[in-house]
Amino acid sequence: MKVVYITGCLGFMGSYVTRTCLKKGWYVKGVDKMTYSSNPEFLEEFERYPNFSFIKSDINDLKFLYECDYVINTAAETHVGNSITNSDEFITSNINGVHNLLELTKNYRQETSKTPVLLHFSTDEVYGDITSGAYNEGNLLRPGNPYSATKAAADMLILAWNKTYGVPYIIVRPTNNYGIGQYVEKLIPKAIKYLKLGRKIPLHDWGRPIRNWLHAQDTADAVMTIIESGVQNEIYNISGSFEQTNLETCQKIVKLYNGDENVEKYLDFTFSRKGQDVRYALDDSKIKSLGWKPKSSFEKELRDIIEHYKNKFIW
């Protein structure tokens, strides 16, 4: 039995981790400041569990921690395009917010004999792009946009607070997550929304960037594997081991949505992104050595996601 905080519990990735912990019977204290990308439907779902309680708060504003085993931090600003337009919120949430969680955990350590582990969600983007091969956990961080730079900065803070103050940590770096419940600014739900509206799907840089896809439930299961193994003070890459260009992803979405083979008439190639990373890839043999492996099929899950949103409009 575990007692865990989950920050960003009403966001996409946080909701999957929260749901998984609750189904295990763990006690979950969810924290969310309910930004534009939070989903209040998740709160309605989680409050049906007697082992869930909720705090509406920015992670910067938390003043103390109740007794717990883990603080699982999924709270973050994550959209690269938004970070390029204005990075202020990314600095506030992704760096300052993590700093506050580290201070709370450090102070908790000083006041009690038991110290919660900070399990922090980083990203594959902290390594920067790679044209061939894959990054392992020991590779140099070379972030290529404001979003990934703030995530890399948080990782460095965590390592420093561990060495200086003994704050225990786990850092996970997953590849692109997907699944039902993802906010519409991300590629898959955005593409489905545009098709439903009869509009062209905006696609950066001719759809050439390559991304590696990992279902959010597989990521949540990876977190459970790490926690149940009892390891601390480690970094784990989590990869879906399924990669394709963004163009290929959109082609599959169009064909599954309406069966039309003439895909390009549904795509708008006039967009480009500053500092575009051409490919992300991770070596995740370390976490697989704990017994985890992804179970979801991208092709099957994509079909299910499209069928779900055909009947439910994505706002």
C-alpha cells in the first residue's frame, strides 16, 4: 500500500498515473491548478474513489506535504509551440515549480525520519534530436527548444538536490505519449478535430520530423514497475519502440477516419517550427531490465482513439 501525491492529476499523463494508482488501492492526493489543458471530467471520475483527495493548487503554491511515500510530478507546461511563443509559464511551472517540490521534500526530510521520493516526469526531448541510433540515460543533455530546456533544467535541479541534501528521486524520460484524453493541442487529437470540422490538418515542416510513440497506459505501467521495484536515485528512459514521421501518423489518421486514400488534400504544409528537432529516439534497455515492456499496439489504439472522438467532439 502506497500513499502518493500526483501533481497535474487532471492533465493527460497525470490522469493515467492517477487512475492506475487508484485501481491498485493506493491513497492518492491529487494536485492540479486546473489550467486550460486540465480536464474536470477526470476529477469527477477520481472523486468516486474513497482513496482519492484533491488539492486545487499550483505546485509553486504548495506549502507543505502530508505524509506520503512518493511525490509523482506530472505537472508541466508541455507544448513546444507555446514555449516558442512565450516561455514565461514554462519557466514558472517547469523550473520554479520543481524547485518548490524539491524544497518541500528537503524540508520533509529534515522534519521526519521518512523521506518521500520525488518521481519526476521529464521528456525524451532533453537529449535533443538524433538522426540515427538512440540516446541512453548517460548521454549529454542538449535541449533544442524552450520547453525541453526547462525540463532539462529541472532534471539538473533534482540531481543537485539529491547530492547536496539527499533528496531521493526517480527521473523518467518517456517518448511521445498518446491515448484517449489527450489535450487537443497535441498532434493526434488535433488532427481528428480538424477532420471533424472539415478543415486541413496543420503539419509542421512537411511532416518530416520522426517521433517515437508510447501509449500513456504503458507509461503509467512503467512508473508502477519502477515504484514496485523499490529503486531510487535513478533515471529511466521509457520508449514505445515505434517510430514514424508525423506525415505517416497523419496519413494513418485520415485513412482510418474517412477511408480516403487521397490524403494530402487534408493536410496543410504551410507551417514550420523554429528549432525543429528531426528525430527523437531512446534506448530503454534499463527499464526493460526491471521487467517492463510496452503492451499497446499503435495501429489498434489509433483506431480506437479515432472511433472514440467520432462520437465525442474534442474542444
